[in-house]
Amino acid sequence: MAEQENLGQRASQEQIIYANILVVGVWIGIALMFLTYFIYLSGLMPSHVDIGLISKSWGLGVNEYLEVTHSPNGWGWVYLLKKGDFLNYLGFAWLALMTIVCYMVLVKGFIAKKEWVYSGIAILEILVLSLAASGLLGSGGH
Amino acid sequence: MLNTLIKPINRLFISLAVIVLSCPVGAFAAEQAVLIGGDKPWWYWPIILFVFCLVLGVLAVMAGVGGGVLYVPLVSGFFPFHIDFVRGVGLMVALAGALAAGPGLLRRNLANLRLALPVALIASAFSIIGAMLGLYLSALNPDLIQTCLGATIVGIAALLIFSKNSEKPVVTKQDAIGMALGLGGVYWDEGARESVEWKTHRTLLGMFMFIIIGLLAGMFGLGAGWANVPVLNLVMGAPLKVSVATSKFLLSITDTSAAWIYMNRGCVIPLIGIPSIVGLMLGSLVGVKLLAIAKPKMIRYFVIVVLLFAGLKAMDKGLGLGLLG
């Protein structure tokens, strides 16, 4: 290990910060998924869609499925967080937001080091991921 | 110190999994063995899916492939779920696995941020286009996407058979783009007990290939490790260890953008998603333990045969031939 450190092969500071945020985030995400799934299946909170109807409809295409189950698309699930089934989306969204959060830390580090090319790449990535997450693309058609 | 912390967490994790995932059986089996659709109660497929994903997770680790590439063709071929949901969940499965593996790879400096960032930007942007195109095509005709998925999976199996990755590719001269982006580094090879210096070449060609990788990953909901590794290693000249680790880290970015498109479209059903993610993650943990005593080469061949069969089955289903049942 000492040999490794001497040769300067240690991960950069931003890489370590990225990893630290990720490890905490992933465990929170997994715990969230366990908890919300438990609440869902135990019936502690009522479901928006009857569980039997889901298993009858999961062979349909997504457009038909949303129609049959009266489920929202985009960020519509946020309004249904009081329902056990839609509560599960907290875990999914958390995991899918992790990369954006980590990139924000990267941008800060790159700007501090005046690494403009990588700052630009990281900012562009945040924009791309935010666009995908926004629901502006691909959530129509329902 | 870390190990002493991780062990009880692992135990707790596994116990919780058993409690949560056996909950449907305990709570509902007696009163809700209502026959739905054909002859199966609602909890039947999620439980089968969990066990299936557990096995898949073990195999994926030992064969050195991502979970997503096995999950999508097999689950779409053998489970009653529409391919829209299988692709959406497949991306979440690949994303969860990549996020979980990311910290370790970054800390050990095996996954290289500088190598990952530019290609991740390209792949993630194009995976959005791929996801939108895939959803459009499956709305037109799901058989079309099933057939194309089958053909892609057969191609992936062929790639796994014929591509000969290079442990430490020789890069005599770095190209201008690679140099400008600082694509290179040094890592410590624990096995060889030596420090390995590396740099890239053919960076532009490699970046172009990430356009195709992004499109395919988004369109079919596959993690793209099967394509990332050969491009980083054989085309761009990154060492195999760096390529494998950077590829895994890359998935956490590429799959995030495509996963959002599928999630916003309504393609992630928790009843299917959580057993899949948890099953594959637990399976991966078991797989890592078994790796020490198993023969990965044999398992890799087995997985390639399974992939070939899954690809042919998807093509068979998409073309409506009915030759494979």
C-alpha cells in the first residue's frame, strides 16, 4: 500500500468524494426500497392500483397499462405518495438521482482546479441527466 | 474495520430480504390465493422472479457479465411481463448494480473518472434517444423490438465468444484528443505487484462507438458492459482492469438517463422491480463468495450458451415462429 501511495496512483480527491457520496446514497436507496416495499406488501398504506389488477395487466403495453390502472406518468407519482404502491418510487428516484448529485460535487472540484474542459463535460452531463429526469422527454402519449 | 462493519450489514440485509420477500406468502397466501388470469395468484410471478434473479446474479458475477444483459432477454422470454416493463426494470437492475459497485472501483483508482466522463456524456445522451426510439417502436409493434433484441443478444453472445480482450494493450503514441483530455493514468496491479502506466489512442473512433452503445442500451434496456469493455480495451487501448472497472462505473451514468425515460413513461412496476433488484444484488453477493471456489471459465461458457438461447428465443417470439415453445 505504501508502495502504491509512493507511486502516486491514489484516486483523485474528487474521485474519493464521488465514491463516498455514492456509498452512502446507495445504502440509503436500498434501505428505502426495502422499507417502501414492506409497507406496500403489508398493506400498511392503501394502494392506488389493486395488486390483482397489476398482475392481470403487466402483459399489456405501457400505454394500455397506464390507462387500465389509471396510473400517472412523469412525476405524477409524487402526488400519490400516500399510496403504498407509489411510495416505492421514492427508492427508484433516489437511486436514479444519485449520479446527478455526485456530478454536482465533481463540477465544484473541477472548477476549483480550473479544469475547464472537464467542468464543461460535467455540467453538460448534469444537463443531459436533468433533461432525462425532468419528464419533458418520453412521458407523453398517455 | 470496514469488513467488521460490512459483515453484520450483509447479514441484516439478507435477513431483511427474506422477511420482506417472504411477506407476501405469509400475509396473503391464505386469504388471497385468488386465481388471477390463468391459474396463478398475484404473488406467484414476483416470487419466481426473485428466485430467478438470485440465480442470475450469481451467474452474472461468475461469468463476468452485467445483470441487465441476462435479465432482459430471459425475463422477456420466459415471464408474462410486457417487454416495456422488462426493459424499464432491466435498466433499474443494471443501474443499481453499477451504483453499488462504483465506490469500491473509484476508491481503488481502477475506474478512471477522466476516461469515463467524456464517453459517458456521449453514451448517456444517446441512450435517451435509444430509449425514446425503443418505446416508440414497441408502441408500434412490440414484436419488432423483441426480434431486434433477440438479434442483438445473439450478437452479444458472438462478441463474448470471439473478442479476445488484451490485458495490457500496447499504445505507442497517444492521439491528440486523448492527450488533450488527459486520458491516461497509473494503477497498481495487485496480482502482478507492479505499477501499470497507461494511455489511450483512437479516441475519436472510440467516442463514435459510444453513440451506438448508448442507442442500444437505451433501446433494449440492456446494461452495456458487454460493449463498453471491448471498446475501451481493444479500440481505445485502456488496460483490461481499467476497462472493466470504468465500464461498470460508466453504466451508472448511461443507465441513469435511459432509466429516467422509462420510469417517466411508467415502465417501472414496483411489484416486478424490487424483487428483481434485490434478487440480483443478493445473487451478486453470493456470486462474489462463490467465485473463489467455482470455475468461472465453465460458467462463462454456460452463460454464453444461455444468452444464445435467450436471443434465439426472443427472435422466435418476435417473429411468431413458435419453434422454441
